[in-house]
Amino acid sequence: MKALADIDGVSQLRILDLCGSSVTFESVKMVLKVCINICRLNLTSCRALPRGIKRNYQTVDEVLTLRQQINDGKFDDNNPD
């Protein structure tokens, strides 16, 4: 995941399927921050992710909503929401 995010310039990555992987929340945050062109993201069955984030984001709007929720701290450990 770090290699995907460590790209000089803007990443052209548009679709990322991580279904069933052990990807971490920090890695997802990093990729979403750097890979601004992602329009589909599959996080179903990713055991290391917080509850509520493990789903298939199939549209640009869904990915944008996820980005905003992460930026707002919705999935942080100390957030009661």
C-alpha cells in the first residue's frame, strides 16, 4: 500500500480492490489522500479496518463521502459516533 501512495505527482489509480486483505486503516487513509482519482474501492471483509468502513464503494460520490468521513474523524478510535 505504501508503494501505491509513494508516487511523485498525481496517481492515475482509479480502481482498487482490497477485498479480504489485511490492509490497515492508516494505509487506506494514505492511499485515499494521495490517489485522488480513485472512483471505486472495495474494502469488504478487510478484518483490520474499523466497523462501518468495510464495504464496496462503487461510485465517485461514495468514495468522496468516505474521504470526507475519514477527514472528519468518523472512524478514529476515540470518536464516539
